[in-house]
Amino acid sequence: MNIEFFLDGKAVSAQPGQTVMDVAKANGISIPGLCGEKRISKTTSCFVCVVRDKKTGKFLPSCSARPVPGQEIEVTHPDVLEMRRTALNLLLSEHNGDCEAPCTLACPAHAAVEEYVRAAANGDFQEALRIIKERIPMPMTIGRVCPRFCEKQCRRNVDGEPVAINEFKRLAADKCYESYMEELPVSCGKHVAVVGGGPAGVAAAYYLRRLGIDATIFEMMPKAGGMTRYGIPEYRMPKDLLDKELAHLEKMGVKFEFGKKLGENLQLDELQKKYDAVIVAVGCWQASGMRCEGEELAVAGIDFLRDVIENDCHAANPGKVLVVGGGNTAMDCVRTSVRLGSPEVYCIYRRSEAEMPAEKIEIHEAKEEGVNFQFLTAPVKLEKRGDKLVLTCQKMVLGEPDASGRRKPVPEAGSDFEIEADTVIAAIGQKTAAPAGLPVNRYGCIEVGADAVTVAEKLYAAGDCVSGAATVVEGVASGRRAALAVARDLLGMPMPEEPSINVSRGKWQDLTRDELVVLRDNLSDAPREKLNYIPLTERKTTFKEVCSTMTPEQIAAEGKRCIECSCSDKHDCKLRQFAEEAGCKTDAYSGVRQAAVYDVRHPEIIQDRGKCIKCGVCVKICKEVVNKSLLSLQKRGFKSCVSTAFGVPLPDSCRECGECINACPTGALDWRKKR
Amino acid sequence: MSKIVAIKIGLASCGIAAGGEAVLAELKKATDLPVIEVGCIGHCYAEPLVEACLDDGSSVIYGNVKATEKDIQNILSLAEEGRFEIPAARKAKELVKVLALAGKISPVDFDDYTANGGYEGLKKARMMKPEEVIEEIKLSGLRGRGGGGFPTGMKWGFLAAKPGFDKTVICNADEGDPGAFMDRSLMESVPHQVLEGMLIAAYATGASRLIIYCRAEYPMAIKHLKIAIEQINAHKINCFDDRTIEISIKEGAGAFVCGEETALIASLEGQRGMPRFRPPFPTDSGYQGKPTMINNVETFGNVPIILREGGKNFASVGSEGGRGTKLFALAGDLKYPGLVEVPMGTTLREIVFEIGGADPDHVKAVQTGGPSGGCIPVEMFDTPVDYDSLRSLGAIMGSGGMIVIGNDRCMVETARYFLDFTHRESCGKCTFCRVGTTRMFEILERIVAGKGCEADLDTLEDLGKKIKAGSLCGLGQTAPNPVLATLRYYRHEYLEHVNENKCRAMQCNALVDIYINKDNCVKCKMCLRSCPVNAISDDFVVDPAVCTRCNSCLDSCPKKTIIRVAKGEAK
């Protein structure tokens, strides 16, 4: 006799023995659940599958509850969804794992760091390059100039030094650039104009092409590359390599038109008429002044650098140089000045060294090359006296932290002093000069919609002109996003979003060595591989690249230092999937997490108890399906856990059938070897 | 003048804890009179208790007896000194039926029990048809004494409806509530009464297997029950016309959750004590998959009385919300802690003030139902104690724990205390119970540490409701009760903690300093000597940074001039 009842008001029929969840499924209503498994007796533990009996108001676990005739079951009522979300939020609050590795989360382009590090360390550079180029279309460039957001979050920092992640990109790109070619779909016939051939424009064109959309890059300069060409000195980014990187785009079918500047010999409305969509990625080419009297006498940092590059590094000796500013452009200016033969180079910065936005390695290398740093010094006035420039400066002291969190410098009364120089370079910052006709925000950057790239219908913007001066990797991430938005709007492709649920074990700063969870079996404790520098004299007199690419042997050794933090189950973790679908938050409830206790004594299987949700499915699978009973639930309350009897290693009688691993809804039980 | 013919000494766990064994040894040395070890009469505050039975049938009781020659001689000479009288107010309010033989007979003397009406209920039942017995139970209005309050007769009817005799009746003696000891006392003092109730149940329901699931922390109860079972077997009381009833004891390992029936059955079967989804209910599929019925110790203790006096008579005592009498373990801030038996429907006021002797000016609330229950403020003490009226106030009757909360107790701390227990005792199965109670506990810890915020109260309420709705068994379904009830009646105390960093009861250490009022100080330096961390200076100033608020100085001060004050006010 079938049982007639109602699911969200719809009359349905259950066969004897069917649960509410079974009937819902048969009627096309999917209910999430973490603890159900057809072959075992009910565990009824996760309570993610709750539904509500409308009459009694009682919540029922639908995996176990059998319908009663005439019962009205609510499946999608907001209260029901809220209960499910709370159950998932509670599970997330105790979950102690890393869905994604901290390096990948830190990378603006979300490159799959762990995966390419592993491939390159294993000598598979083609595969490494393939993985890198999923997110980073300019690995030769970024492999050299990236400020390495990833390495700053690398857990190996606990031991002193992070894995040299960027070197993996550099070697993989250097080794396989010629031989590697993407599989490209045939063109769909759509054609997009990309204005600007910098990192964002290049990335946009690259990913458009990979999505089957034709792209033409309109570049105002004689060559493409944007700031990577005209802003980064040769000794950091050899331009022949950049040419190779751009030539690859041409090989892929991307077209370039040079000497085309928006608003001058290129009109937005014409582009919009002629092309299916337009992406504006014109960058951030207007330098900020020193904001002091006589600032017009100073050369802008980016203009200085561009000048040197346009002259193939044969620019005139600038004489004694003062560079004002503390960012990477300032470092590029001081080090370029050294190479042009300047007898004395000063860097003048109004805060202390700790607050300098430039990369530590750049500051270190600049010091090695003899640059004189004047910290806590701010320019007051610049004037010309005879054929010399005189910069009046003021000493500063650090006050309270400002909005950026850095301590604000305040002038020290009566501390003025003068410095004489031949050239004064202002490397203060850059502003966007937004092309006419585009909406701008209060920073003068192009205003975009919630997806961070859409300006108007079939008009997009990406890179520095949206964000303000940023890094190459941020530029390519933005360019890729614009390409995906175009594909969404022109081809109806869903925009792939990054997973919203990323549980983290915590930042390395909050962890000790003992708290690092190492599931791989051959972690190396060797120190970070050293970079191979050219001699200092050569550095100071030529524009040769400062250090060479690591060798495959170095990379193989360095790869063994990677902890491989990400979860082995990140792509098919049901907890993560349902939590995302339910709109959960990993910080909905704060409190103690499960202890990061893990067991790698078995050669094939890991038990990562911090990720266990205590559903008990593995226990029952082993007992009722495999007939082994090797696992059991132990302890009580929050400390409940799954373990073997007496905590011994999984015994020889475990025939590694993998039933428990397949049934585990999270990464609490898994194969040791990441697949 | 009357002569002593026998001496009875209360040697249940409570009597032993109070030093009863030493008194027994001294008594045996001092006299050749028969000394009978009996159970507990429920007056914990007066233990050890010794009763001198006289030849005229009357007796004289001595309380707080010490193992000294003087106290022993007082008894043997029937001196006036040291005599114990049951407080008049308690005597007037109490109705001792279930505990009538407790402390009066030897628990392990079969003949003592039968001589006092024991096994007459069973005899009577066996002269009736099983369904007539169930009718009698239904007529009595008896409801489950374990806390749920399910009508016992109906439950028996479910099991009786199952065919055959391959059925099990289980006595739930896993009394786990902190502060509750009704079942222990009954099993220790009159084990036969519980067993008689079980045998009647077996007869009425057609069961042939009786199991007592008793926590291992009750060794004396287990010992007495074992002896009683041997006596039953020897006297063949368990041999019915068509079957012999097998009686066994299973010792539980101390998991609170095993008091829940499906977890209890899992534990009996040798599995981890975890509840499962119902249905199927145990009466359909219980122990070993066979029809099973579970009743509480006190429920079984009532059964022989019902059979003896008839269901109708039994039902004449009590109120609409519950028939018969109920045992309560009275504890907390009151004068006469102990085990009391009152008719259902007696008001909290009568129990707490008249029977318990609590000071009306000093009581804030009472917690019923232990960690699964809730608090009831003193303003509502006219509430009759029965299943339904307590539930309507957000508390539960539970198994009968009743803790009196004085004015100097913090209600947030009280809630934290109970959550500390339940969150540890969760079996870990249901997400809401395992993680949710832990999160609630953490929030309460924050609040008592002065680190809470007002939003925490909403989270507590929201999580509490969800945990109740999203848990399989009674543990999770009731664990938030102490928090929800205190939030309902004492929200102002929570708000004072989170908004003003104030604990009005001066109990939360993080919000309190210790102050020595020098006006009354006699400079005896007892406080200095008692301080374990040397927080008190030679001029009697407490360093709040060092002080652990352990109260040693308060306790040591002969002038009671050291007090707890709000943080920062020790000036």
C-alpha cells in the first residue's frame, strides 16, 4: 500500500519503506545530506537533511523519517533552509582543515600553486606550465616580477622561509615556452576589441582566445606589454623574454594594432560599433606629483624608466640622483640610476623602512648596489640653483597609525635641511587617466559593476585603470575576469566563481611548527634554495638580469619543501558543496575547532580527524559492508572521534578497499597520495 | 521503662558517606543487641541516623551520630541528647508511600520485605489476567517517573499487544542527573520493591526477560539488587505458570546519554551508547530487535503499591497533571537537603520552604529536572509540581532533581554549569547537539568572563531553539533548557554581565574583586595565612592582579569583614 502525503504542498506517493528523502528525490526535489549511505543502516547524525512536518512543527531528518499518510512536509520553507544552513555552519565552525592552500587563496589570480609546484618538482614542466597558464598567461614575466603574495602566506614561513613558489613559474615558463601550445577551440565568430596591451589587456585577449572569441589588442605604444615593458627595468624583466611571451599570443591568433590611443586616433563608439564587445585596459600612466613647491622640476619615475627602456638602456648618466618615494617604482628608479653610472643615488622616504611598500628583496638588492636610503624624510621644496637642483627636506617622526594601518609620519619642527642633486625623480604613485566617455569613481578610476569588470552593455574595463596602480598578477586576474564576463554575455557561458567556502586552519603567523598538518610523507626540512646572482660589479654596471632561473635540480629540491596544505578532497567534499549551495559562512559561529590530529601511519590511507563530521558512515561501512569493523566512534561530546580500537594503526587486515574513503563526505579519510 | 530490642543503622551510600560504618563498628563493640543495617529514610542532613527499636513497638531515632563513646552511650541509654525528630512541617507535607520501607527494613532480607507486605502486589497480579493488570495501571494514572511522563499503562499495553513471550522489560537505573539520587536510594534501600514492580510488568506484558541497566557508579545498589535477584530465584518467585523470568543486571559505564532508551538498548547490546532515530520504537524493535519496554526505577517502585491498594485508590492522591506521589532529591541552598516524597501537585513553595526549610528571603529560584530542566523563579513558587505545569513554565519535572538557588548564585553561571555538563555528555552524534551545545557553552564562558556582548544573547536563544529542534534524543532536545529558562526569567542578569560587566550575585570571578573592610578588621592575619597566592599585603589590601578570588580569605576571616565586591570597587 502506497502512502500518500505532501511535499511542499504537492501530493506525492511513497512506497512502503521509502524515506521522505527517497520520495523527494523521486519527485525531482534534492535534499542535501551528509550521513546517508544506501548500503548501511541509518546513521541519522548530520541533520543537514531536515524537513518540517507542517502540522506538528517538528523538524525531521528526511534521510530516516518515513512519511505518514496525509503528512504535509515542508522541504524548502525558509525556516527549513535556515535549519540546514545552521547545521552546516556548525559543522564548518568545528572543521579544522584547509579547503584550499593559503598560497592559492593569497594569489590574486588564484593559481593552483600546489599543483604546479608538484608537477614542476616532478620534472613535468609542460604540465606545470599548463596549470599555471590556467590563471597566469604571462608566467615568464610574473615568474620574475611578481611580489609573491603566495609566498607571504606560505606555511613554511613558520620554519623561517617560504617555498620559492615564483621560481617554479619562472623555470616552467623558461623551459617550455617554445614547445607549449594551448588547445584552442575554433573561433565562434565573435570579435572583441581590447584597448591596452598591458597585463590586463594581454590576459583578456589570451583568455578570450581560449574561450573561442577573437581578440584584437589596440596599443598606444610601439610595442605591447604596458608597464611590464615600459615600467619595469631590463635587469628585472629582460624584454626579449617579454617579446617571446607576446609572440605566443600572436601564435594563438590574437591581433595587435600599435600606435592606437583611445581618444586620439581610436574612438570608443567606433570600436563599439565594429566589435562585439570592448574591453578597456588602458592602465595607470599618469604620475602623481610630490605635492610640494617646485615639483614640476622633478622627473616622474615612470617617465624616467620609460625613457631608459625606449633608449635600450643607453640613456645619459643622470648624475647625482634623488628618488622620492618608497615603492617598487622608486626601487626601479634608484637601481636604474646606479646602472646608468650615477655616482650617488639617494632614496628619500617619509616613513621608516618597515613601512616601505617596496618588496623587501628589492630594498635589499638596492642596498647591495650602494643606494643611500634617507628614511623619515619628506620633500618640502624643490628649486633650481644654477645647473643644480636643491631639494629642501624635513625630518619626520612616526605618529598614530592611519587608515592604511601604517604609522602616519608627522614633521619634526625645525628639522629642514637641503640636498643638492642633478636629477630628482618623483616616484610617488600613479593615477588613472580615464579615457573620456567612461564613468569614473572618486579615485579617478573607471567605475565598474558588481562583477568588477562590467562598465556598460558589452563594455568592460580591467586592470590598473579600474583598480589604480597594482601588480602584474592583479592585472592578469582582472583581465581574465573581463574575458569570462564577455563569454558570459556573448556566449551565455556561466561565469566560474571561486569557491565561497574556504575553511582555513589559520594563518601561519598563528600556528606553530607542531600545528602544521603534514599529510605527505617526504617533506624536506632543507632550507630554501638560494637564487644565483650575477656578480655585484656586473649588476651595478649593466642591465643584465640580476639573478638566473633556478635549475631543475633546485626546483625538485624546493618542491619537497611544499607541505601541500590544500585538502585532498577539495573538489568533491560534500560539506563544502552543500555549504556553498546553502549560502553558509565559515565564520558564522566562532569557537574552538577540532584538534588537528591526523594519522598517516598507514602507507596508503590518511585519517585527518580535524575534518571529520562524525557522521559515522565509515564505521558502518567497514562493519556492515566490508565486515571488518576496523573503525569505531570514540569519546564523547565535542571530542568524539573516529579511530581504530585502542588507536592502533589500521591493521594489515585492512585490505585497502577504499569503501570508507569513498563514503567519507569530507577529506577526513582519504588516500595519502593526492590524485 | 522501655527496653531496646534492636538497633537499626542507615547504611545506604549517604549514611556511609556521613561516617555510618564507623558508628556501626562502635555499636557492635558496645552492645550485643542485634544491629540491622537498613537503607535511607531521606534525611541527608541528619546522617548518620541510628534507630533504637523498643520492645513496645515504638522507636527513638538519633541523628548526626558520631562514632564516639558518648554518642553510642546516648543511644544505648536512650538519652534525650542527640535525638532526631522529623521536622514538623516536613512531616505534615510528606506522604511516604514508595519509600515506606526505605530505612525500615534490611534491604537484603527477603523475609523482612515479605513480612512488610512485599510481593503481595505480585501475588495479587498473578490472580488477575495480564490485561486486567494493565487496566489497573491505567486506572492508577501512573506516568513515567524518569522524566518523560508517558502514561505507564499505555506503554505496557503496547508491549502486551506484541505476540509471544520473547520480549524484554528493562529497568532504567542509569540515573545520571547531577544532584539526583531518588533511584539509587530506592534500589539500595528496597531492591525487592523495584524487582517486584518489574515482575508484575513481565507478567502483565508477556515478557520473559528482565534487565536492570544500572550505572556502575552505584555499587551498593547493584550489590543489593544481585542479592535480591538470587533470593527471587531461590524462592522461585520468577517462575510463572507458563515461563520462567530471567533477571539480569547490566552495569552502565557512566555515559549520561545511556539514560535515553535507544542509547540504553545499544549499550545493552554491546554497542556504543548512541541514540537512534525513532520509529521504530523499542516496543516494535528494541533489545536484540525484539519488542522491549523501558521504565524507570521509581515507576517500577510504584507498581506494587498500585496492585496492593488498587489503581483507583492510587489515583486519589495527586493532581490532574500527575497521580500518586513523587520522589524529589532536594539539594542546594536550603536547610534540610534530602530525599522527599510528596503527593503530585504539592507546590514548590511547600517543598522548598516548608519541607526543605529554605529561607524565603534568600531564595531566587529552583532548578527542576537537573541539566535537562529549567529554573523557576521564586515568584512562581505557587506552581503545583506535576508534569504539565512545570513544562508550561519552561522547566520539566525530570526524574526529580530539585536544586534550590539562593540569591548569591549567578543565573548565568548556573546555566553555564549545566551546559558544561551536557555539552560534555553529548554522544557526539547529532550536529546540533555536539557542536551547538559546545558553541553555547563557549558563549556562556565568555559572558561569565565579562567578554560577552548583547548579540551573544540572541545567538544563545537562536541556537538553543535549533538544538532542541534538531537533536535525536532527549539530551539534545533538553540541553538548552537551563539557558533558555534563565534567559527567559533572568535576562537582566545576562544584560548586566554583557553591558555593565556586572554580576549582581558577585559570583563570576572575572567581574569581582575581594575587599577587606578595615573597620571591623582585628588584624589577626588569618586572611594572609590562608591566601594561597599571597595576594594580601601586610596592611590588608588585596592585589586584584594576583588574587584568584578563591574565597579562602572570606572563609578564614573570623569577623566576616572580607567581602566580594564589583570589579574595581575594592576601595
